[in-house]
Amino acid sequence: MTETALPKKYTLAICSWLLSCTVAFFVSLQAAPAGKPVATNATRTIGDALYFSLQPISALPPAPSSLLVQSPSYVDVPAGTVLSVHLLRGDTLISTSTLSFQQSYINPTLVPPVPVASFVPLGSSTSGGQPLPNATLTAGAADLTKVAQDPGAYRLLWMLDGGVMGTPGRAIATGAPVSFVDLKLSAVSSATILGDQKPGSVLFFNRYTSSASNPARENTMINITNTSATQSTFVRLFLVSGSTCQTTELQLCLSAQQTVSYVMSDIDPGIRGYIVAVATNQQGEPVQFNWLTGNAVVKQPATNVGGTFTAVLNALAIAKRKEGVVTPVAGFSEMVFDDVVYDRLSAQVAFDGVPSQSNASNVTTVSLFRPLTNLDGGPTNANLQLTTWAKDAQNQVVSGSGNVTVACYSDVALSTLRLTPRTVAQLLPAGSFGWLAASAADSLPVFGAQLNSGEFNSGGNGRALNFSAEYKIRLPIDPVTCPQ
């Protein structure tokens, strides 16, 4: 495969609080678990987004004059913290209320409650109510008549960007008649769960490839989506060449709920490797933005059966657990993957459903790599042990192991592995299946994808079995430029 020189960087276009109210109805916020339990005064996990659905008990006021969400009983936030409560209709943003803390605030038993979020009718001059001390409450404007007509179509998205706050306990809508509605915790952001089925602040695409001479036969489409209904973001992508370990940077500017797609033969033709995407601010510094998802649609030649086959590999999403910016030092920000700042990275990965390679009826390739420690480029090697398990003729689980050295990025054909005490052919006779695990003796990260052509044309990411305790990746600081 011939590499084509590329520029180093691309930019892709890509009522006042009850005192003036004569009648109110109360809305309970019940912490019913969804995704993970969240108690009313539980410590919050940084980066979570909580969704509350409206479940009316009786008819709502036909024209509410305000909707006020009351404070939880526990608050401990530093100065500069912002609580954002978004009113959504389905996944569409209708309005946002913010509570900004000018000074730190701690109260483990906040009684009586005060409003922490407020929504008022369109064109209303009603204030957002009297908030917590040294905090500014900015009301959101919305057509509350429509909310009253169809409350089940709306929900609240609760986001706190720092500190700890319990889940809210009650909301009050002013107007007549008095009505009661349960506001139930219906979902929690999946960003705190490691995997390729969630959003995150960092994405790893385990494979991309293209043919410069015949892209119809070998190519990759990369898709990246900002799933946030309310926030835009900047994204820096680093395309890592599997043969040189050098990187090419792309920059994206994604508005809320925007997706971008591009074909690798147009961007990095003739190159095979992996991609690291990092959410940043406009200065290019890593930030917490656990809303990115993506996938790679990989088309490759099926050498054993002719033609091509396609596999969809979801991007592995890594959540940033600590709020704020990763402050740069000497031109680099050091991202720490330790389950404190960012999620830990996999140190052992497994590949399921590995078929027999007998008579080339199937050709299975495992793509393996260790992420660069410096996204400016440079060598990175890993000595890996690969072990395959299967059942023998006596229905007993047996195994064979071997070692491979991964220099930057390696495609390892299963049939070429030298395993002991049993070979691949002995472990996987015709018609049989097994599974494979890859790990490093130094317990540092290893990522990978499995591709198979033959009886079953398929592909998938390696699944983490255990995690490296800590790994650091340096990101060179470079401001993000968005097209006008």
C-alpha cells in the first residue's frame, strides 16, 4: 500500500416564587432508577445527564403562569458552577433555564426549598423567582399551554457542570386549578458505562482503510455525531497511520444534534490505521463533552471468496469523568485515563465467534494496536499474548497461546498464528468455533477489531475483559478553526 503525503491539518465544514401566585400545582420528582440508581440526596457522578418525564395525575392548568423546579435538599457546588435544566419535547430543545453560582455554596439540609429552574410563558416579564444566595436564576421561555395540553410529550434534562447536587424533589406550576404530576427520573446518560454503545468525550475508531487506486473495492466511511440536544462542540480527529505512526489532524465544529460523514479515500487515501477523536474547546484543549458517538463502515476485499464485504465498527467511547478543561503545559494537554479524569482503557480484549480457518473457508483477521502516548505522532510498540479457546472432541475446553509484536498497528491473520501447545488447526477443525483474547504483559492498553470473510462475513470490536490502571495520552494544543 502506497502512502500519499497529506497536509498536517484539515478543517471540515462540516412569577416570582409563589408570593404572587394564588394557586399552584405540585410536581414530585421521584428518583426511580433508570440505567443506574440515583437517590434523592445521592452523590452525583460528574458528566451525568438526568432525564425526567412528566406523568400527570390530574388535568394541568390550561395556561400555567410558570413552572418552577424546587431545589433538592443537598447542594455542594464551587463558584462558577452552572445548573442547566432543559425543557425538551421528545429530543427537541424547547427552552433552557440556568442557575449560575457566583460563589461556592454548601447546604446539606436545604429547607425550605427554593427554585433552581424556572420556565415562563413566551413574552412574559415574570421573573424566575428568588434563587439560592449568590446565584443567578435565568428563566427559560416556552409555550406552557402546549406543555399543559400534552405533558407526556415533554421531559426535563438536568445537567450540572460541577460539584454535587441531589436530584430535585418537587416542581410547582402556577395557575389554576391545582393539579399534581409526578416527574419521574426516566433515564440517565450512558456516558459513565465503558463501551461502544454509549457517547463520550473521546472516541477511538479501531480501523479505517482505503485503496488509493480502487476505492470501490476498499474504503471506509467515518461518521461522527453530536447527540446533545442543546450544546455545540469542537472535535479534533487524529488519523494514525498504521505503518508510520504519524498523525494527520482534522478539525470539526459540530452544532447540537449534527452528524458529519466523510469517505477516507477522499481524506487519507491508501492508508490503514485508527482514529482518535477528542472533544475540545475552541482553543483545542480537551473538555468534558460526553455526547459524541460514531462508527466506521469498513468495506474490504474478501480474498478467499471473491468480491467485498462490509463491517460496521462502532467507535469506542470514553467518558470524561472530571469536569473542566485539561490544562495544557508547554503546549500539550495530558489526558489521564484512570477512571478519575477519563475512563480507563482496556488492557485485555476478547473476540467472540472465531470460526475454523480450515481450507480457507473463513479468513479471520484481528487488527490490534496500542494508542499513541503522543498524538503528535511517534512510535509505539506492544508485545501481546494471544490465546484461543475452543472445545475438543471430548467436549473439553482447550487452548493455545502465542505472542505477536504490534508496531503501531497490525493486522494479524488467525491462520498465521503459531500457538502452543495446540495449533489453530487443532483448536478449530472444520465446522467449529472458538474465541480469542489479546493482552499485554505490561498491562497497558490494547484495542482491536475482528474481521471475517467467508461463510460468515462480519466484523466487530474487541470487548474489554480488564482495564489498564492508568494511561496517559498527550494532545498537542492547536486552536480549532471553523469555516465561516
